[in-house]
Amino acid sequence: MQIKELADRAGVTVKAVRYYESRGLLTPRRSGNGYRDYAEVDVQVVREIRALLSLGLTAEETLPFVDCLRAGNDRADVCPASLEAYRQRIAEIDRRVTELTALRGELAGLLHEAESYRPNPEGEKR
């Protein structure tokens, strides 16, 4: 199938398909006239890439999932490398949650100080 049909069936733009190809996630054959010729499995691959990107994975981090599908698996996340990619993403989210929790604590403390601030009645700075 040509790029426009793949994009339509997978629910993405042609530009997205070209981007996935540029990142090495898709490798279409070339027809005699030079047009890209995508396989049926590419529809599932592109849908999987789109779903993973929406979860915050980078294009490169989707590669184990793509490889898993291309290996003939029904699911992209049943291979050891895919499971490890999930683990790594969860660990990164946990690190960010810890950082954001600390940042929130600092901001809450500053807010509390600002809200309870009472100027010195004699006009002197504290």
C-alpha cells in the first residue's frame, strides 16, 4: 500500500509516517516507480508507535516494540526488550514524580511563608 493509505488506516499523517521511516522504524519496499510500498503489518506497527509516543516514549524507545511485532508476535509488548523498555519508562516516571514532589514541597513552603508574612509595623525590613 502507498504512504497515504497507510497513514489513513493507521490514523496518522503522511508526515508522521515519513518521520517514523526516518527514525528507522519503518522500512518500506520501493516499487518500480520509486513509490514507497508498505506491508499490511505496517498498519499495526504505526498504530503501536503512535500509542507508545502518546505514553511519552521517544521514537527510539519504540524500536523494541516494533521489532517484537516484526518478529511475528500478536502483541508488541511480549518480548523481553519491550518489557525492559516499559520498566525503564516507569523508572523514569518515578524519578520525575520524586523530583516534582520535592519541587511542590518547596513551592508550598514559599507560598505558606508569603501568605503568613506580616510586615514590621515600624516599616523596618526583616
